[in-house]
Amino acid sequence: MNQQDIIQKTAEYIKQECTGDSSGHDWWHIYRVWKNAMTLCEHEKADTFIVQLAALLHDLDDWKFNNSGDETPLRAKTWLDSLSIDPAIADAVSRIIMHVSYKGAGVINKMDSLEGFIVQDADRLDAIGAIGIARAFAYGGYKNRPLYDPNSPPQIHQTFEQYKNSESATINHFYEKLLLLKDMMNTATAKRIAEQRHEIMVKFLDQFMNEWDGKDV
């Protein structure tokens, strides 16, 4: 099986696995991350095979949706092994999956490869801007969280445990993560794209607060 066949088969597998998702981590999120990653690859000259595999598989073992609470890439590794992927490539993809997610404002980014930086940037770009706003509220609804609670201010989480266990309102998520991502991008291309998407969120939050307080009446 050649690389393109492997990518296509992996895309079909992930599309099936994501069926019915309502949390903002559906197939179309994966698809956008995949395409974002390929766009970044055009500028960064990384290994496109590793990038595509990691982009497609990056949420398969997401801590938010498994019982272990971490991102040990057990399902992803099983899938890669089923395709007889070169062990070095499988290990590179697995390392990316383990470190791709945001784990709190005070938690050090452990990503250690150009391919990983690209996938991480692609995933973070889909968390900001207009789509990022939509996904934030989709996830908040999925978790039964309030839109906003003025009596519960945002927290800057210093550990993964603090971030993982947070149940605060969706608006807090902007201050605890989404507004911070612009300055956490790794590649020059992602940094440029993030600037415009960041401004969309800032304008949205200004309007949200004006409406919440009745200042636009």
C-alpha cells in the first residue's frame, strides 16, 4: 500500500469513527486540521506523510473523550500497526498525538518536531476565529456548561490537572485558552493567520459583553 492509499484509508477510518460527534471534534474538524496542516507544510517543508497521519489521527485518543484521562495514543498506534507503518514513522506520529493538545496556560509545550509544530498549529488555528467561537459553544453545550457566569472568573491553569478538571463557563474558555493561542503558534505562517482570527474573537467578546450588560440598547 502506497502512502496516498494509507492516507485515504486513514481518512475513511477517522470519518467513520467521528460519526455522530456534537462536541466540535467531528470529522469536519479533523478535515480542516488536515487541510490547514497541508497548507502550513507548503511553507515549512516538513514530512507531509507524517503530518497528514498525525493530523488525521490527532483526536483519536483525545483525553476529553477517553476513560484514561491522558493522550497515550493506543488506538492510533493500533491503527498504524494494522497498516504495517514503518515503526519510526509510527513513533513520530504517536509523539505528535501525545503532545498536540493544549493542557493549560502554565504547562510547557513538549512538542519536539517540525511536523508536530505544524499539526499543533493547524489544530490551534481551528480553535480560534469564527469557527473557534462556534466550536467553543458546541463543546460547552456538549458538556452542559453555562454560556457565562459573572461570578466565576477565568482561571490561568498552571497544571494539566487543573485545566482538565475545570468546569467553568464557555466564555471563560476564551480567556483560559483561545485568546492565548495567537502567541503560542509555532510557525510563521500560523502566526500570521492567527492574528486575523484572534481579532474576530476579541470583537465577538466585546459585543457579547455589551449585550450581556445591555449597553447596546
